[in-house]
Amino acid sequence: MQDMRDCYDSLLSAAAAAANSAFEFSESLQEMGDCLGKTAVNDDEESGKVLSMLGKVQFGLQKLVDGYVSLSSSLRSGGGVTI
């Protein structure tokens, strides 16, 4: 039984670490986008495409982070996971 608890705790810890890393990466993408937006003096097509791609990636990562947070909260509260 203790082995199961240890495994469960390790899983929660790994999920929290993954969510934190994804969140930090998402924040980095936002910072890069902000920087590109400030330095793009000309509103050219290529800069717009890059900023659009960064926005889409950041949005996708945010959805993943939200999923991790939701799952982690559910597991911590003792709720089951249904797939």
C-alpha cells in the first residue's frame, strides 16, 4: 500500500513539474512575442506570421497547462480520473 502512495505522490510531483515547465515556456513565448512586436517597426507580412504562430503555440500550451492543473487538482482532492 505504501508503494502505491509513493507512486501516486511521484506522479503528482511529475505532473506539477510538467505544468510548471509548460507554463514557464508559455510565458517565454509571450515575452518573445512582446519583444518581436516592439522591434517590428514595419508591419510586414513575415512579422505578422511569426507573431501569429507564437500566439497559437502559446494558446495551445496554455490549454495544456490548464489541463494539467485541472487534473492535478482533481487528483489531489481524491477525485477519480475518467477517460
